Amino acid sequence: MKKDKLLMTPGPTNVPYGVREAMSRPMIHHRTDDFGLYFSCLNKNLKKVFQTDNPVLTLASSGTGGMEASIVNCFSPGDKVLVANTGVFGDRFVKIATAYGLDVVTMDIPWGKGVNGKDIEEILDSEEGEDVKGVLVTHNETSTGVTNDIQSIGEVLKERDCLFIIDAISSLGGMDVKTDEWGIDIVVAGSQKALMLPPGLAFVSVSDKAWKAIEKSTFPKFYFDFLAYKRSLEKNTTPYTPAVSLVIAASQSLNMIVEEGLDNIFARHKNLGEACRKAIKSIGLELFAQEDMASDLITSIKAPEGIDIEKVRKILNLKYDIMIAGGQQHLKGKIIRIGHMGYVDGFDLIKTLSALERALLEVGYKLELGTSLTAAQNILKY
Amino acid sequence: MKKDKLLMTPGPTNVPYGVREAMSRPMIHHRTDDFGLYFSCLNKNLKKVFQTDNPVLTLASSGTGGMEASIVNCFSPGDKVLVANTGVFGDRFVKIATAYGLDVVTMDIPWGKGVNGKDIEEILDSEEGEDVKGVLVTHNETSTGVTNDIQSIGEVLKERDCLFIIDAISSLGGMDVKTDEWGIDIVVAGSQKALMLPPGLAFVSVSDKAWKAIEKSTFPKFYFDFLAYKRSLEKNTTPYTPAVSLVIAASQSLNMIVEEGLDNIFARHKNLGEACRKAIKSIGLELFAQEDMASDLITSIKAPEGIDIEKVRKILNLKYDIMIAGGQQHLKGKIIRIGHMGYVDGFDLIKTLSALERALLEVGYKLELGTSLTAAQNILKY
């Protein structure tokens, strides 16, 4: 029997039926009250989920478009920025900033480790850190399974004349991001992660401090010009045709998120993360990420000596219809990654562990069947 | 009774149920063979619909993103371009090119008129036209209801060292665009017009000549970097997460288009255009667009003296659940526009005319009921 794929990946993630059904409704025009109702409801809920009083912009683009937009709107050629490079997505900030001719100071963190406020402060207080106009950090680095300590970095940056920009593409809606309280100027989120939507939308919150910087930016821009989105948002619309079906889907999924309640959602993900890590360790596997900074949305696991971990992944996908992720770049074949973000509960995790145990046995790894299930079962509350 | 909206607008347009259903399927991951099948099928059909042997890139953005991408990939700061400004969307080319510091020569065509090869040749042969590196033309200018003569412009440009870029956002898939034969270097299409899809995707074909220019372009870019899309396309994927549900929908709608056959589709739209114009004139209304360049995808109609045409539009929308478009910018209240592109047949047009007659009567316009229906009925073949 071929079942619908269970996506235990760091995006795209599973999309609830109610959200998919909303996308399948007859098309409506975007310059109408009907669309306006969806859009204003979405915008109201985006503020709640971003925990901000500032406007949240909706772009028809992938998360990478949102990252680039943040850079071209906030800075000007030659501006110095500090990037905490903790993996593939930290590196993407480096690549975009470099492509635009920014003066990029890169903190090259070993993959699997995270950064906190002290690490950032050290650089900012050094000669290298002089005149840094922006600090760019990935919140939840899915390539390694690490969550950087955004709150402590926010505290360090509050007193400084420097913008704080975070890639919360995979974290927003799954873990706590107190945008205003933590002093984050730009938060970029993507639709296809914890927000339980298909890919195709990026959401960006912009602080007052960031708006002031944006007005001074000299980079040319048009499609990604935040000021155009701000002006349109005041009239409850977008400057260019919005991705109507995705916006309607988003209004639906954000409703579900607000209904479940942010605290409940964060607790669910925390519980899933803990259960997954315990379960993985119970069968003798090692975690890849520094454990005190391990992500609650994705668990990275080292391939055991002599085990073809890519084959394990293939068995999960082709035999059991469960998608998990492999390692990226130099980690290919060295780790696997189990996503547990968005529309995922404990039973999905149990199912995944059940398949993982069977697949590991199949490739010759020794374990006692049920061990990881029992470990998870003793922790799971959701 | 409230019926599903019939979208007789220049985008978003009606989306067939089969395409909407495809979007509502359980999410799949984009780095899989399952997705690869959809994507390669889409790419094969895009080449057919673009009538090109060159690769067609798929961007997660609105059509405006595709227009901007074409400019930042093909040119460098200070390059001279010629834009045929025939309405809102010609003007958008001017605005983007100006934002990027290009030297923009603008042909300001009176709204409602079109351009052909001779008009372009005249400018290129004048002093103003020296060293023009690109000519940018809107194919189907939806704001005025005019179709510019792309074929004759292509003939003029074939012998010149200059790129030919067209915005075919609303026309592609509805009227003939012989990309290779007519020598068009960049064709930008949008998903939400004749291609029968929701908004959120732009498609861009790129000629060999354009690729050579792209390699020399010095504009910074990342998300819209065509070279990255080209490299990924060779591996049947995209550089950043694609809008999975929209790509699956597109593979479905392009299948429908190829199955109907381009010639049949062009004939259908030609017939709808002719029937609509004849019907409109039969009740004494005047066309806004120059008739020998009137679009077969959208009909623009002057508001009769003393008639509140915005009220007519409102009646169609709220009483009869049919959306038509009004005038943009200085044409607001002066014209209405009936779109007949994409998933539209003669019966949809008949229904629209039936509602239009009733609404016109309601606001005090004199007509004999059934006149425009009979006029259309005598022409319609689809």
C-alpha cells in the first residue's frame, strides 16, 4: 500500500487538509472585499505570531527572497554587517550580502554549534566589529539542527546602533520569537515550515528602527521594495498581484495557529524535540548538534560507523512513505535530520521512530525493536 | 443565490477544478523523484507553449518579479534601453529600469494605441536610439486592451545588436508568441492569466543571445539570478525552494493547454475577442482601444456619456457574481474592461453580456435586451 507521504523534513512540511482545501476553492480577484477579508485576518494574526506591533509584510517569494529583500532594503553598498555563519542558511546570508557588495564580517561557527549574545558581543567589541550596521543570524539552523540564542543576542544589540536581522524561516510559529521584546528589527519567516503552508510566501516584520534605515538605503530595488509594501498594507493590499491561493491558505493556517495558542505550540515542539532526542539516544545513536542548543524543531543524528545512512533514508521514503532529510554539503551521508515542525504530533514521531528502527535493522544496525518508541512514549504529551 | 465568482478580469482568471484539485493534494518534498516528474513535465510543456528550444525558468514571484529579474540579469547600470510605454505595464518597465539606473528612452504612446516595428525602427534610427542595448515591450497591454505587434518589432530587431524583451505576462498561452521564430530574447509570462493558474509564479524564456548578455551583467542579484536557475534546471530542480503546490498546478494546467492545442486556443481567444467587440458595439457602446490593435484577450469599453460605469461593475460583481475590471489610474470611471483569457468560453461571455445588458439598463442606459447576446451568438464558435 502506498500512503500519503509523511513529511518529517525541515520544509516543505505537512499541510493540514483544511488549508489545502482552502487553496482548492474557486479563484477570487485580489482587488475585492472578499480577498481583503482574508488578507486583513492574515495580517492581524501575523502580528500575533510574530509577537510584534509592527507591520508584517507578505511577499510572493521563497524565504531566500525575504532574506535578500531584508538586505537590499536595510543597507547600502559598502555597509559592514556581521553574519553568524552556523550552517547552510547562515552561509546564505553571507552569500547574499557578499553579492551585494556589503563588507561582510563572518563568524565561522563549526557546524553543529550555536551562537549567543556573548559570542556576538566579543566581535562587536573588537576592531573587526567597528561600525557594524547590522547583525544577521539564523534562528533555527536546519542544516545542523541548532537553535541560536536570539534572545541573548537581542539584549547585546539593544544598546547599539545596529540592526538585528534574523532568519526565522523555519522557526517562526514553532518556537518563541518575541520580536518586539527581544529587539529584533527584521524577522524573516517562510510559509513552508512551522506555519504549515506550501512554499511560495515569505513574511517579514520590520521595526521602526529598521524603517528609518530603509529610508536611507541606496540599493536599487522594485519588487522587493519594502516601502511599497508598507504603503499598500496601509490600504490592506499588496503592491503587485499577491499569490492569492497561498494568502487564503495562510489566513487559514494562521487561524489554526492562533486557535491552538502560541504557548501550546511551543510546548508541543519542545516536547517533540525532547522526545526525539531521548528516543534517538536510547538506541545508541549520537546527536550531531551541541545538545544545549539542539533545535526542538529538527533533530540531527550522526550516521553510526559502518552504516549506510542514505540507504536508511531511502527505505523510510520508498518503503514506509516517510520523508526525513539527509545531510547537506559536506554532511551528505554523515547525518540524517528528522524534522518535527508544524503540523506534526507525537504519533507522527512514533511512526517515524518505528520506521527508523526497522530500516536501521535492515541495514545491519543492532537495536532492540521498540526501544526508541518506549523512550519517546514516556516523554510525549502531544 | 450566491454563485462562485466568474472572473472576466485580466488576472487572476478562473482556475479549472482539476488544477485546483492538484493544489489540494498532500504536500510533497521538492527534492524527490515525485516532484521531479511534475517539474520535468512542466518544463517540457513550457517550451512548447513558449514555442522555444531554450530553457524556460520558473520563479516563485509575481509577474513583476519576472520583469525586474529580466532587467537586472540582462543589463548593467547606465545601459540604454528603449521602452514602448503603452499603458500601466509599459510604464512598469520604465519604473523598474529607472529604479536600476538604466538610461531609459521612453516612447509615450497615447493610451489605447499600440506600437509596431516601424515605430520602434524610427526611434532606433534616430540620435536618441543610438547604442540602445534592449527594447522592452508589453505584448498585451491589459490596462488599455491593446496588443502590440511583437512579430514586426522582432523583424526590425533581428539584425541589430540589441536584446528584445517582452512582457507576455497576460498573453502567453492565449495568443501566438513565436519566441524563437520572432527573435524574442526574453519572454516573461505570469501564472494567473491565460495559463489558468493562481498568481505566484513567473516563467521566463531566455535566448542564447540573452545568456551572453547575462554573463556580462554587473547588477548584484541573488534570488533572481538567472544563471543559478539555469544551472539548477539542468539538474531538473530550482536553486531555492520552489512553490511546490503552484508548480504541481502548473504541470496540470500546461498539460491541459498542450492537449487543447495552441492553435485551437489562439482561435478560441480570437473568436472570443471578435464576438465581444461586435456584441459591445451592437448595443451602441464604444471600444477604447485602436481597433486594428484591439486585444483578443481583453476588451476595453468607454463609459457612455452620463452613465456611472463603476456602478455597472458593482452590479455585475455583487448582484450577478461576475467580476470585470475598471479603468486604472486616469481611466478610472472612464472605461470598463472585460477579460476573456484562459479558462473562458463563449458561454461565459454570453453570461457576462447578459449581466452587462441588465446592469446597463438598471443605471439608465437604453438598449434592447438580447441585442449583444444575439450579436455574440452569431459569431461564437467555442
